[in-house]
Amino acid sequence: MKLRARLIFSFAFLMIGAMGAEVMAQGATSVQPVRNGDRQFRVDTVFSAHPIRDDDKMYQMAVWRRIDLREKFNLPLYGSGDIKNDGIMTHIYNAVVEENALEIFRDEKFTQPMSISEFQENFWIAANGDSIFVKNLYFLDIKEDFLFDKHHSQVKFDVKHLELVMPSETNSNAGQKTIAFIRFKDFYDHFKDHPEAKWLNFKNSSKHLTYDQAFDLRLFKSVVRKFYNPDNALIADQVNPNSNNPELQAYLNSLEFEYGLLEWENTLWEW
């Protein structure tokens, strides 16, 4: 009987150990990521400043936004004084030209690198060959993913890249011109170590913020120009040009899409 009891006890011990191992193997992969099998947990470490694993994205929508630095809410990024030499455009220019710290590209897919000399020409020269002032470069476009991180149960904005844009008025009314594309992660990593480049708090000069902090806190106002769609079309291109005021209608459609994102997040918590 003693031998039988020992055998039963040993068998039970082995079964409990096996069950424990299985439980550990099937535990939360967010706590103990598994690297074998098909789950490799792809993460964007090239463009994202705060990478999120693909498997944790329950919902995702690509959104293209425009920051108009002239707007009151965006003046801390635009800079001070008349020439705006302490604004974000000047600091990006210095990071590219003087420090050679940011890679620049001609295209949104980052397949065509741009030389510094080409960047300088794009930055300073309008279509008719005239030189311009940095204060006349007031469009900063961003592409980001609006997504829901199911692991943290949070809606997040995962910025991918910046696009420096010369407005049509600045470009001799020849249409807006892309100056260059910059990976957001490069921008973020560079300026978090450069406190001289600041989001300027005009209400409290002791609370200036670095650009990485300002973007983390979403301290900018932007307008949606495009969202992921079958035609890859801008919101403005989807408006009937024969309508009474196509620019106003495009803006209203942009707001409608923005409110749709808020409604999606609000509805999410009603399940």
C-alpha cells in the first residue's frame, strides 16, 4: 500500500507540474512574450517613437493632418518675434543642415533620400527663384495612426512622419511644395536631447517644453487632410468643386471625420 501511495503521489506531482508549465506557457503574452511559432510580435522601430506591437492593435486608421503654425494654439511652435528664428521650422532646418542629425527624403515612402543642398534649395527658394523667410513656412504636416491598444485599453496616436510644406502663397502661388519628409522617430529622438528647441509657453516662461514633450501631450491644433480610403484621395478632392464653397465644405468634412473618431472611442466603452 505504501508503494502504491508513493506512485499515486509521484504521478499527481508530475501532473501538477505539467499543468503549471502549461499555464505559464499560456499566460499573458504581453507579460511573457513568446518568440516561437507564428507570433513574432512585429513592432515598428523605424518610424514610431513609441512602438506598439502589431498584435496589440485592435483597430487602426491612418490619418494625415496639417498643423498651421499661424493659428493661435500653434504659436508656441511657430516661434516668437517677426522672423520666427526660434520656431520649429528653424530648429528642424538647423538639425538637418548644421548638425546633419536628421535624414531627409523626397517621398512619403522614404525610398528617395535627399541631399542637404537640395533640402536647402527647397527650404529657401520659391518657384520663381525668389528667396523666402522662414516665417512664411507655416505648414507642418504629419501622418499618424489612430489606433486602439487592446493591451493597455487605450486610444493612441502613433505619429509616423513629418512633412515640411511650402504654402502656395509662399511658393509664388504655383501650388504648395513639399520641402522634405522626416521620420518622426528621428525627430523625436533628436529634440528630446536639445532643450534649446522649445515649445514656447507665452503664459509662463518657466514651463517651456521640448518638442518631444509637446507632441506627447498633443499641444498642437491640426486639421485632417486625408484618411485611409480606397482612392487615396484628400478630403478636399472628395468635395464637389462646383459647390458653393468647396474649401469650407472640405473643412466641415474634416471636422465630421474628427468627430467620428471621438464617437468611435466613446462608443467603444459602451460595449
